[in-house]
Amino acid sequence: MHRGKGMKFVGDSRVSAERKPNIPKDYSEYPGKTEAFWPDFLLKEWLVGAVFLIGFLCLTVAHPSPLERIADPTDTGYIPLPDWYFLFLYQLLKYTYASGPYNILGTVVIPGLAFGGLMLAPFIDRGPERRASKRPFATGFMLLAFAAIFYLTWQAVDMHDWAAAEQQGKITDVVEVDKDVEGYEIYKASCIGCHGENLEGKSGVGAALVGSGHTAEEIKDIAINGFKNMPAGMFKGSDEELDKLADYIAEYSKK
């Protein structure tokens, strides 16, 4: 038998004929298509982040966050306003078929269908195209959602009474009132529900009595005959109690 005859060489794909180190190809093999993560890509990310951070800091300095007075759970006249990114949902609840007896539609059904529809997007438009003009369903739904959110947000801002909101949330200096005198006991029995514990008033219910400028005679007339939104006959005490109440309130109305 001669050497080599009758012998067959079988290749096995599971065994690598040439061992190569696990080193990625050099970036020069992909000109214009990629870049090094460090420092090229990461440096660009840091620069973009720094620009946005500086811009955000400048915005907070130029327009500080608006603060309102301490929350009062007894103030039923206060009208809260959500943050700007919830204004479209806030406006939706003002329409007839999304509020009142249909409140479940405005709070659960309509938002649930709108946002739940996003789950169907991959199944409705499965094309590989990236141009918006060649993806009519995805583009149409996006434009429809954007138009609805923009319109509802605009309406919420336009219809909101900003002047009243500024007054109801205005921070006022709290004046320490004397609560150990008879005048305050009379005030507590007849006026505290609308004008507050410290005569500071309640938004949408009663005006502030501190610094109102009313004299004792004017206060007695108001207590009997009413004033603006305050109806007549609110005070039920005697004339002597009315005099003490008027003198007590007049003391703080000048501050």
C-alpha cells in the first residue's frame, strides 16, 4: 500500500482551521459610517447635554417656579390646574360627553383607546420604509394625535381664568390675630367659616378682612346688609356683639 492512497481527508466545520483573536475590525474599514465611542461619540453627547443643561438652568433663573399659598383643604372655591402636559386631558373633561354622568368616558375610555392604540401601531404599519410620505397610516395617526393634543391644550390655556387663579393662589402675609378676646369668639361663631381663622379670607368664599380698609361702621353695615357676594343677614348676634365684632375686625382692617 502506497502512502496517501486510500486515505480521505474530512473537514469538520465545528473545528476552526485558523484561530483568530476576537478583535473587532479597525474603524478605517468603515469610512464615514462609524466612529470611536471614546472620545469622539461620548464627547459629542456631553456637549449636547451641556447645552441643554445650561439652557434649562437659564430658564429656571428667568422664570422661577410659581409658588402659591399653603394648601387649604377647607377652601372649596379653589380651582386646581394640572401641569401643562396634562392640560389636554383636563380640557377633555370639560366637554358634555366626557364629564358628569359620562365621566368614565373622559377619564378611562377615550384616553385608554387613544394610548392603547399605540400598541397596534407595529401591526397596522409593518413596512420597512422610513420616509413619512410612504407610511400613510403611521403618519396620519401621528398628525391626528398631535393636532388633538395641541388643540385641547390651547383651549385649556385660552379658557382658563388666569386673573382669578393668580388671586386664589396669591401668597399673603399672615397677621397674628388676638384669639383670646371676646371679639374673636364672636368672629369665630359667625365669620370664620368664610373669612378664615386669621381673617385671611378664603378664595371663592370670603374676602380677606386684614387690610380691607373698612371702618367699624362699614363693617356693621356689611354684616347686616351684605356686600358684593356676601348676602345680607349673615350676622345673627345682638347689637352689643355686633359692636364688639366690628371693633375687633376694624383693628386689623387698617393693617
